[in-house]
Amino acid sequence: MIFMQNDKLRNVAIIAHVDHGKTTLVDEMLKQGGIYRENQATVDRVMDSGDLERERGITILAKNTAVHYKDTKINIVDTPGHADFGGEVERILKMVNGVILLVDAAEGPMPQTRFVLSRALELGHRVIVVVNKIDRPDQRVHEVVDEVLELLLDLDATDEQLDSPMLFCSGRQGTASYSPDAPGTDLTPLFDTILDYIPAPEADESAPFQMLVSSIDYNEFVGRIAVGRIERGVIKQNDEIAVCNFHAPDAAPQKAKATAIYQFDGLAKVPAAEATAGNIIAMSGIGDITIGDTICAPSAIEPIEFVKISAPTMEMTFSVNDSPFAGREGKYVTSRQLRERLFRETLKDVSLRVTEVENSTDSFNVAGRGEMSLSILMETMRREGYEFQVSPPRVLFQEIDGKKCEPIERLVVDVPADCVGSVIEAIGKRKGDMLDMTPVGDRMKVQFLVPSRGLFGYRNEFLTATKGEGIMASVFEEYAPMKGEIARRNTGSLVAFETGEAVTYGLFNAQERGALFIGAGTPVYAGMIVGECPKQEDISVNVCKKKQLTNMRASGSDEALRLVPPRQMSLEQDLEFLADDELLECTPENLRLRKRILDHSARMREASKKK
């Protein structure tokens, strides 16, 4: 085999914890890499192309781009920082020869920093450490440098990896420098370091073609587009190819044709007549290609081993909406449409698992990496016009050495020093163990190991306890033996007693019982949840009750009734609120909480059976 280094090419991934500035830095690299025309109008965080990504300010799917610097092409992959999309990061690292690790100059290394760095070190990648946001007023650059070195030691980095180059950047201003005390003027130090330190891809161009599919793009016109790095050989347009998979050795290879080949240049996919080893390309023309498949020349069918995707840790049941308001607002409401949509999502998202529920034709169990990934799927489906209902999230247990084990998360909280006591107490009630506590200025950084189910519904309580100033982040750590019972929710629900429209008089009487979620004029049905009761019991309230008028009393003679504004809840807050006997009805226009059994007397009978 003749290994040639393609010196005019570099493949790097940008990895970091959520919100440490990956996408903003890529923006500046594109601007300074000459991708835009002089006067071209640009948007911020151009790589976050999805509506949800732009609204939430997070990256959900990894994106490929490329810039040119000193006649070298640098392929850059922008990866998600959220733990729920960790499946994306693991595969992307197979495509590159080195990584840029971004660390916030104030927050320092966080749980996801640890997770993505450990994956990169395992693959033996070279790491360029970039301390970002050095223009923050609360930056503590020198301490963060020590924390990164400690993390590298902790993760058993090799001597070469410990000697990784360190740069100091401000992604927003587009500057980089070799020293924390001398601010830079542009990103030249970063580009130079990539060329000097990240190795060029080694590949044998004379061998038969072979490429591992690391990511999937989807397009309505051409269907699925396979993205990956060519391991060896050359591919030309319309070449015959074969598709095989390492984990399915008995399956017959699928024959196909490379109808179109694209290379990445800036933000565009540029059609190419041929591509050589070491390049990251996209290829269309293969029907049901999936992540982990190997595309190779028919003369040499050799699948490449692939990182097994980490198993999902939690699941929810999606089912057809059967509430009295079903079918009023959605465009897609049948079980066939719901099944097609959920299975189509598994084509794009490899960490998702969809199975049909036994003894039911219209329910599907959807398992994923976390609440965040499942709520984003639900929000995407709502916007597409789907109507469905979901159960409360539940963790997936595993049997290990005859013991029932549950997923444990590493949780890091960064809170004002005077709030740390209430947070430790709350996590203790949720069966969490504290690992260590470090003061950072006038704040405290505390690490815990907590069962995943202990974190359901905790975010709201956490924000209240820290007066909205706390930051919490968690990442899956391991499976460990069950930790015993955890109380889910210490409040009850206010349940509508009859179907109709909520009126001020009925709501005024109901608001004495608890906090309301709806205002006057909202359509309700019997069994729908209209508020929260401070006691640990459900109370039926009649929010449709009108005032009885007699000839003695005119309608306007009483004083005006004052209603407390209803509490507006987001999709995530609704999921956190759900008790075990409740469901969330999702339609394109509304989110409604409801009881699983809508009829009041049937619900009472069920409750008395349980007692």
C-alpha cells in the first residue's frame, strides 16, 4: 500500500460543551477564510440552519463546511455540544484527523467537554486547545488553563496530547493569540496552528475505493445523501459501487451507482466529477443507506468497523391523539402517518430507537439520549402539522450481573455561593452523591452523580432555588444498581370537570385551589389539566361554571372579578410536570395536559383499586 499524504487538505472537528462558542467561531473562520464576497450580507451563526437551532441557540445536527487558507483546504465539522446529541459527536470524530477543543474562559471544562475530549483522545486525535471568550468580564483564563491540563491528565492523555498547543480566542471578535495577555487581531494564529499541528490525511489513492458513512443528509428531491471521508482510492461520478455493513456480515452487499458526488466548499455542496482519498464528500443515489454502512468498489468488498452508538437511556410513548378535541388542529392524525414519521426520523438520527407497543396498533415507544432530544423531535413534528400525545419520560433499566441497574448522570452545577445549601439538599433527596465542590469567585461549582430519573422535573426547582442565576449541565456517566424510590412530584393537578369554554367566574373560584395554566375563553374538556394544586392530590374544578342570574341581581352589579395571569409553560416544562397517570397532547397550535383516563368516575375507581 502506498500511503500518500494529501498536504493540501486538513480535516478537523470543533468540539466543546454547549454554549462555549463553537458555531460563532466557525462563523468567523468562514468570514476570514474568504468564503463571502466583500459586501455580502451574512447572518450570525450561519451553520445553525434549522429554525429550532436558531431559536434555541444550540446546534442539533453536525454540519460540514470548508475554508481555504494558504492554498490548503480545511474541512471543518461543527458538532453539537448537548449531551443528548452525543451520538452525532462520536461518529463525526471518525471523519477527522484532529480536533479543536473549545473551553469557555469563565466556565472552564464542563461535563460535555470531558465526554467529547475522552472520545477524541481514545481515537488518538491531536488536540488544539482554544480558550474562547477571553473578552468576558468574568474570565479567569489562567485557572481555566490549569483545569484543562488537569482534565487531560485525568483522561490519561499521552505525553504528546499533554503538549497540545493552546490558543486564546474571542470567537465573537474573530481574534486569536498565542498568549492570554496579548490580544490578537485576527484568526491567523488558529489557521497556522491547524496547518502545522493537525496531520494531513494519509490515504492510498491506488487501492480500490472505500468510504465509511459517518453522517446522513436528507433532501426531498434526491432522498438520502451519505456523508463521509474517503479512506482509500478514487471515486468518479456514475461509478458502480457496493454497500456493506461491518455489523451485518451475512447480508448480501447492495449494488448501487454513485449518481452524484459533492465536495464541501464554504456553505455549499459543490458537484464534483471525481474525489480522491482523504476528502470529506457527500454522495447521493443510494436508497436506504444508513450511518455505519461502508461504500466500496464492487471488486473489493471490505466493511469498516464502526463505533457502536451508545444505547438510549430514556423513552416515551408516542400515540395517536384520542382526546375529545382530536383531529381539529393537525394535518397528520392517523397511526399510519405517525408511524411513517417516527421511522423516518430514525433514518437521520442514529441514537433514536422506535418500537411498536405490544397489543396496541396506535402507540410507539421512542427511546433517545435525553429529554432534550425527544422534545426537539416533538417540536419539529408539531411544526410539520402532526397531532399526537406522549407519556411522561421514563428511564430504561438494564440487567447487569443479575442486578437491576439504572442510568447515572454526572451533573455539574455553577451557583451563587449563598444558594449552594438548598441545591445540595434537593439533589440529596433525589438520591444524588456529591463528588466535589470548588469555589469560583463568589460562586460555587459542585459535581454530583445523580440517577437520570432524579433529574426529571428538577430544572424548574433549580432555577427557583438559585434565583435564576444557576447553570446546570449533565452527561451520562454509567449504569449502576438502583438507588431506591424517588418522589416525582409533591403537588397535584386541578382537573376540569366538564367540557366547554373556561369563563371568568369559574376560573375565579378555581384559582383559590391552586395556580392556573389557562385563561378565560380557552376550550377545555373533562379530564384536561387546567392548573396545579399545592397539595399532593388531584382536585376536580368546574372552570366552565357561569354565574346564575336572577331578576333580583343584574349581571354587572357585583364588583369585577380579578384573575391571576395563568402560568405559561413550555414543552419541556410540560414534560417535567407530567405525573405517571397523565399525558401531554401535542397539536400544531396547542399543548394540553390531560389525565390518561378522562372520565372522573372511572378515574376514581382506578385510584381506589390501587389503594
